[in-house]
Amino acid sequence: MTALIIPDKTKLDKPPLEIHYLGDRVLRSPAKRIAKVDDKVRQLAREMLQTMYSSDGIGLAAPQVAVNKQMLVVDSDPENATNPPLILINPQIKSASKELCDAQEGCLSIPGVYLDVTRPKVVEVAFKDETGRPRRIKAKGLLARVIQHEMDHLNGVLFVDRVKNDLMLTDELTKHNFSVKAVKPIA
Ligand SMILES: [Zn+2]
């Protein structure tokens, strides 16, 4: 039954959900816990996956489609039809490595902008999957980065808030017609 909620990775001309962009306040409000994993939640997950694949993304958080809920979908290998996506409901970081690493990030809510962000290299994450079952994974590499980026969205934080290089940040945002004023730097 739950297998049905995972869509194939076809790109749709008209994805079911609308992605909101930097400057939109829906991206800044903290998401609420999901009390029960029911068919409505599964339907949202399915539509988020379809929207993510259609937009060539590797992760999407519910606030990006103006849904104020703690859910994110991730697929770090979208070109591979057999790699299953992950659906994370009420995710929590249980531990993060002291070792940090830098890598370039982008975001479906800030199209065209790519900048370096420093994050822990490995994270252990607890969450509920689409069946409501509690799960725990240790993520590293790209997966660890995507999960941390998407979990930031659940707290109203965007990757540009974490960019240290002000000059590059201003340059990239301006070039893509985003306002620097929409950034809320993390102290
Ligand atoms: Zn994002």
C-alpha cells in the first residue's frame, strides 16, 4: 500500500505544488510537528516528490510549498530510477560530527544561486517514515548535506543565512534578482 505513494521520477510539465521563493514569508515560519502519519500526509509526500523531481531538485521541505509541517523529501541520486527517495517526518538531529566540511549548495527556493556552506560532515537523524515507523540513519556526504539543508527549512532558515562570504553572497543574489535584505544571517 505504501509503495504506491512513491511516484516514479518523471518530470511533469505542471507539478502539483508551487514552490515559494526567497523573500516569501512562508519560508521563515517554523514548521509544526506532524501528529499522525495518515493518508493526507502520504499524499503530501507524493506531491512533494513529484514537484522535486519536476524541478530537478534533490531535496524539498514542506515550507517551500507553503505547508507548515515538519516533513521533507530527499533523493540524492534522482537520475537513478532504482534509488528510492527518503521521506522524513518530524526529523531530529541526534548527533553531528565535530568534523565540518564546505560544499556548494543551491535551493529550489533561490534558483540560480550557488554558494559554499560549512556544515558537519556526518549526522545521525531520527525521524518517522511514510508508514509512521520510527527510523534512524547515519548520513554522510551529499545525503548528510541535503538533510541538514532541508531541516534548516523546517526552522525557517535558508542556506544563504549561513554563507560567510558577504561579497559573494551579495553578488550572487543581486545577479539573480533576489534582495540581500531577505537574508537573515546566523550569528
Ligand atoms: Zn532549500
